[in-house]
Amino acid sequence: MAENNKHEYDADSIRVLKGLEAVRVRPGMYIGSTGVTGLHHLVWEILDNSIDEAMAGEATHIEVTITKNGEVIVQDNGRGIPVGINHDTGKTALELVFTQLHAGGKFDSESYKISGGLHGVGASVVNALSLYVDVEVKKNGNIYHQVFSEGGTKETEMEIIGKTDDHGTRVLFKPDPEIFKETVDFDYDTIRNKVKQLAYLNKGITIQLTDQRIDKTVTYHFPNGIVDYVKETNTGKPAINQTVFYADGIVEKIEVEIAVQWNAEYNEDSVSFVNNINTRDGGMHEDGFKQAMVRIINRYAAEKDINKNKTPQRYNWDDIKEGMTSVISIKHTDPQYEGQTKTKLANPDAKIAVDAVVGENFESYLWNNPEDAAAIMDKIQTSQKSRFAAQRAREDTRRKTALDGFSLPGKLADCASKDPEFAELYIVEGDSAGGSAKQGRNSKYQAILPLRGKVLNVEKVQPAKAFTNQEIKTMITAIGAGVREDFDISKIRYGKIVIMTDADVDGAHIRILLLTFFYRYMKPLIQNGNVFIAQPPLFKIEAGKQVAYAYTDKELDDFKNNEFAGKRYGIQRYKGLGEMDPQQLWETTMDPKHRTMLRITLEDAAVANEVFSNLMGEDPELRREYIQDNAEFVTNLDF
């Protein structure tokens, strides 16, 4: 008879987590993950506290430093964290902020009328997940200092270490590698993008970022705030309205800022924020913006008789948004969100407020700027014609598909499984690699779609042209969920869309073209985590019957210095997928037990928009600048 190993569930089974222990036991509940995203979330928590001081009108300068020792320092010239004794607990306010969950000034509406973080857990969570935290507060003519270590334990009492006429807070912390096992290395570019965005959203504030590891310092200060944001986003794109539309106002204590400019291209680059938090899934504030823009555009067109006595054609949001770059930023005293991710605003009053501010100001802008208004209306009319042409092209594709009995593309080698939870689609560069992939795959759940040549750059063409491109049509049909506003994530035929290209410059270009297409035409695929990049090996190292594959130069060196040390070995450098036979391709790149794939994520739509526009747009100078700015981060140019 089997031994009974069941653990009795009784009163002693109830565990009481003390202090910050709960954060260390379940860090994902507080920072989302213990990967790269969660690591950087620590920076955002401390930085948000300084930004909240700026929004309260108390701080004008913030410095962020990444040290050579892997620490981050955030320093501001705000009021400084309170240091007095809290009468409810008998502890200093500084200690409470860093050691108690849900302890902070954000619950006091008089201290912070508007705040990005309202839960009072930021500083204490960072403390719990760090090796040590060193805090310095300048306040009341004194410099106060306290150190915490080992997951939030108080190492020293708060003490006065000097005198000063300054004020503000400096927080230094180092992430705990026991928590962040994947990496504790902060990414300069990720922090730079966040810092720059915050400088745009908080007009007039100065934020300086220093990375001591690469001896680099940048300073951001934007006197015109989100107007500067829109102008920079549109750099290199021909502007339609030379004067950026800007409006601000306060409606029922909700602060609203809007900036809009159209360009001659075809994609919408729009972002929205609530209390500096990027609401990438939109919400009520975006609904108010769209509602007001559609209403004012159609009223202006009717009053100006844009259609020259013909039957007026009502413009919809799709007509208006083409080529639009906009930033919506609101400050709300009590923001409510759908779900826990703070990405979709649920407050109905935000819709009313944004509609009112845009409605009142945009109509005046059109009448007071007749040349810009005429250019905008011409752009919208052209966009509407393009929309009708795109609809006809899509309907023609649907009609042909229906006549063919919903036939899939002939070049698609489909899989047996019809369950998207298991089915995978490999989009492969070229017929040669496609042939190897077809022979090497597991046909039960892996489908292969070979592409010939370079994919159309959808960043440079109107949708109507994209829908007539054979390679684009093939992908749309194979994935089966439609495109753009008609895209339905529930209809995808494959849960994993895997881009598999050669590990060279041409392969990298094809990857970018495919990602541009998915981002512009099937963005929910990326948002939902369905898009991956296969990682084929760069080298095969062989000695007799012993064979190994290396995916990086470092991995190759490790093989040569360890497993193959002292042996006579040969090395093959794979320049393309076609150089691998079907068995090798399966073992190295397609077998779920051994393969490595990169999941494409969409953490920040604003940054993604900028990258795709700069890399794939018309301006070669922007591409050159982007490559030069990021060249120091390239570790393997071929890959």
C-alpha cells in the first residue's frame, strides 16, 4: 500500500508573513515579473516618487545615475521625505515609507493631489527586493541618512550626518540577484527612453541620466512639453499642418493636455497618458479625444462646404487618424483602470473632460489657421479615398477566398493541428530554407510558410497597395484573423508566429520588415505575445562523433576551451538556414526541447512607433542617426 504523504491542513498551516517578506515570496504580485521588465520596474517606482514631487510643483530637477557597481541612484530637489515621528507607530516617517507596504503620502490628497502611484508600495517594494538601499534626505537644514539591507531590514537608524540649505531626496539601491536571477544589469536605452518621455510629459522639468558604465550623460528639458514630443516624433516626416495643434484646460479638476500634428505618411503615431502612466490600451480619455475630433472635423467640413455642394460624405476616425501624431496627457485625482496593469482608463469623467477641451479648442484652431486647416482636410479626404480603395481590395481578397472554398495559400505547408494553442507557423526566408524546414518540422503542429525575396515595407505605402501585395496577402490568409481594425485575435490559426531568417544583414532586414507589418497591421499579435524570432545557431563545432552548436561567439569560445579542449575539431559557420539539413534545423532551431526563441513584446508603444518610423521611414538621415546612437550596444553585427 502506498504511503500517505498528504500534509494535514490545520491552524499551523496558516503562515503569517511579516514585514516585507510577502514581497520577496511573491515579487510578481508587486512588480509583474522578476525578469528584465520587473528589474526596471524598481527604477520606475523610485523615479515616480520624484516625478510626483514635480507634479506637485515642488521639484524641478531630477538626476538618475546607473553606477559601475550595478546600482541606481535617483535624486531630486523636492520637499524631501518626511523624517518626523509618526504618532501612530512611533517610527520615523522615513522608516515607514521604506519598510511598510501601503505607507506613504499618496493617501493624503493634500500632500499629493495627483500621483502616478497611488498604492504606497513603491519604495518599500524596492527595499524588499534589493541587496541594500541607501537613503539621504535634505530637509529642515539637515542631511538625514538611513541604510536598509537584506530585503528591507533596517541596518542603521536614521541619523543626521550634516547641515545643508538644500532640500530633496536621494535613493540608492542595488537589486538582489537572488530575486532577479535572469539579470541584474540595467538597460541604458530602456531607462533613457523612460526618462525622456517623463521630461516631455512634465513641461519645464530637467531630468539628467548618467550611465557610469559607458561614461555617458544626457539631459532632457522640454519647455514646450508634449508639443516638443509631437515635433520630435514627426522629425523627418513632411508636416501637413505646420502649426502643431495644442490645447490644455481643466474640467472638474481633471487637467487635460493635447498636442496633434498630421504628416504625409500613412500610419497613426498616437500615445496617451494618465498621471504620466502610458495607457497603451487607451480608455475613456482617448474615446473623448476621438469623439471630439470626428465631430469637429465633420462640422467644419459641412460649414466650409468641403465637398462643393455634392452629397456630404461623413468622415470617420479611420479617415482622420491617418498620418496623425498625437499625445494625450491628463492628470486625474482618482484614476480607475480596467484590470491591474493600468493600461486602460475607465473613468467616464475623463471622456467628458477631454471631449470638452478638444471640442472647444480644435474648432477655433481650424478657423484661425486656414492654411493648416485646408491641408488637414485635404489629407483626410485623401485618406478616405484610400480607405475605400483598401476596403475594395480586402473585399476582393475575401471574395476570391470564398470562391476558392477558403483555400489556404499554395506555398503554405500546413500542420495537422487546428488548435491555435499548439499550432505554430514558421515564416521562413526563401524556398531553400523552406524546403529544409518542411522536411525537418513536426507536421502535427508546425506549419511552414516560405517567403520569396524582401517583404513589402508597409511603412512607406498606403494600405490599398499593401493589400494587393502577394506576400502580404499570403500572410494575412495564412494567419486567418484579418488586419487592422478588422483584426480578431480569437481567429488566429496559430498561437505562435515564428520569424525564421538567416543570421546575416539580409535576414535582419527581413525580420524588421515582417515586424513592421505585424506592428502596423496586426498589432494585437505582438500585444498578445504571439510573435517570436527563431534563433538558429551561428556555428557547428565537430570532433569525431561529438557535435555541438554555438549560438554566440562567446558560446563557441566556451566549447573550444572546455568540451573540445585538446581535441582536433572543425568549425562550420552557418551563413544561412539553407546550409543546414532538415535534421540539423529541427535539432537546433525547431525542436521545442532544445530551441531558443525570442518573444516580441510591446512594452512601450511610443518607443516602438519611433523606432519603426525611424528605421523604416523615408528619411535616411534618421536611420543613420539611430544606427550611430545604438551602435555601442551591438554585440554581433551578423546576428
